[in-house]
Amino acid sequence: MNFYLSEDVGKFIVRLMVSVLILFHGIGKVLHPQAISGIKRMLAANGLPEILAFGAYFGEVVGPIMILLGVFSRIGGALVVIHMLFAIGLAHMADIFALTDSGVWAIESQMFFLLSALAVMFLGSGRFALRED
């Protein structure tokens, strides 16, 4: 396997990993739309318009599908990054310097999604995509 092919395989694995895992969060919100009401409350409590809550669908459904298919995956990665920055800022600020009872960083999952999406944003889709970028 040549270097460029292995690089494309690596990009595909990162795309697959972040898109599928965060997409489950989005599917949950699609199947249970009442989950958006909690996001609306957090936004309102921080003086932000509640309409921004629907951005969760972009960060957890649209962006991950773009990443998974490799269609404008850099933009999809940016959507997930923005979503995760909002999620951390609204719901997890107190956890940034916290550990769970088992000693794990309290925002480990959120940082995983943020940094993986950031990697996709910078790396692009690679060759195994509907549209290489």
C-alpha cells in the first residue's frame, strides 16, 4: 500500500469515526424533538436567541452526513466544530477542569468530537468520498 493510499484510508477512518458517532446524537434529536427544548432553555439563560437551538440539527445531522459521504466534508467538519463549541460553552464549561469519579476528563467525549471534526476540517475528505476536497 503506497503512502497516499494509506493517508486516504486514515482520512476515511477519521471521517467514519466522528460522523457515525455524532450522528447518533442527531438521530436522537430527530426522533425526540423535545430534546431541543433543553437547548433552547440554555440559550435563553445565556441571553442568546432560542432559534439557535435548531443549529443542533446542522451540527449533529447535516454536518456528520456531509463528513460521512465526503461531500464538502470540510464544511461539515466546521458545522460540527461550531456545534461542539456551543455545546461546551452552554452545557460543559464547569467540566473543563473536572474529572469524573473514575478519573476521566469530564468533557472527554465533547473534546473527542470537537478535535476529530477539527481534523476533518483541516484534512478534507481524501480519495474515498463522493466529492474529494
